Amino acid sequence: MPPKMAVKEAPARDAPFSVAPFAVIKAACSNCNLRELCLPFGLSNDEMTHLDALISVRKRIKRGDSLYRVGEPFEYIYAIRSGFFKTDVLLEDGRDQVTGFQMAGELLGLDGICTERHTCNAVALEDSEVCHIPFFRLENLSREIQALQHHFHKIMSREIVRDHGVMTLLGMMCVEERIAAFLLNLSQRFTARGFSPAEFNLRMTREEIGSYLGLKLETVSRAFSRFQEEGLIAVQQRHIHILDIPGLKEIMARRNH
């Protein structure tokens, strides 16, 4: 198991890559420091060799470019090696509805399993890198490696739980609770990657946050300002410093009293 990374602020990735986008690079799960997040524990050396052979390519996607679009054939799931993505769908009135934000160590593309075509768009919010995992080869390998199959089922279950969580967020929580939940979720996810739980840069705009949380841009901005006035957070453009994590949790706990 690789050593735990030192706690530090998650870096912004606004600088362009020095190589051309979509350059094909050989990758190996066995030496990736994110494998604890997206791969199961306890694989033997032989099983890791098989997995390395399966996940042999990774690509770089420039900020603002799409990894895949609605309606495109489903062939791969994608493990995010670095960077940040959003998924969205186009509503009937022409607006984009953000359905999720994904960061390093998480998977993209699971939306295409059912119909074998993607049902949402995946767009890079910063220069990013993903590992391509041929889904049907992964299926075959998971039949041979029980730990891999179990891990994939856990990932699918996590997606279902996350969807239920978003529905609860939109259906039952007030504005302050939605924003608090959003910030605490990001804090927990950055912590799992060895970064600071209290300081990070938002890769998404206020408008994208509002789309995800079912709020207007102005409402999101007012909530951030109110949290700052109450000493819960400090905001400088997209940089967030959570000053009072217990205070945000207290906002979330109010509904239970």
C-alpha cells in the first residue's frame, strides 16, 4: 500500500499541459497513488498484472473539452487520474442541468451501461487525465477476480446512494443546508485524497453549483456571503477556507431537532 500523502491544499490546475491533448500514454494501476480510491484491496501480483494489461491507456483532456457526449456509444468507463469533471444533461428549455462533480480517484461513464449509449455529458472543469477501462473486458476479468467484481458492485451501489442523497438535498433541505452539505461533501472528498479538509479551490462556477443544488446563481452568492459574515467560511474568488467545520455540521443537524 503506498504511503499516505502529506496533507496540503489541493492545487489548482489552470496551467495548460505541455503535451498535446489526448496524447496516448501508457499507465499502470500497480504504481498509481490513487489505486486505493478506485481499485479493490488485496489483489495478488498476478491479478494486478492482468488489471494493468486491461487499463493500458490514459488520455489528457483540456479544460472545457468533453470526455463524452449524450448519445455517444458506450465503450469505456473512465478512472479520473487527475483533474475535475462535471456531468450534465440538456433540459427541454435549453438549459444545462448539472448532475454531478467528479474528482481524482472516481469513475465516469457508468451512465452508459444500461442502454450502451451515454445519457449525459462529461466535461473537464480543469486540465485532467483519465484512464480508459474497456467495460466489456472489465466485465470478463471481474468474473475471474472476485474482489474486482465485488468492488465494482460497491461502486454501483455508491452511485445509487449518491443519487438518493441528491434527491434528498433538493427535496427537503433549505438553501443554507444545501450549501453546507455541498461544502462538507467536498471537504470529505479532498480529505480522502490527502488534501486539506478546510482549504481548497472550487473548480466549478457559482452558476454550476446552483444548477447542481437547484438554486439560482444569486441565491448561491448570497449564501456564500452569509456564511462568510457568520464566520463559517472565508471566500476569495474560487478559493474556500472553511473556518468552522462544526458550524457547518450544526446547520445540517438543525433539521433533526
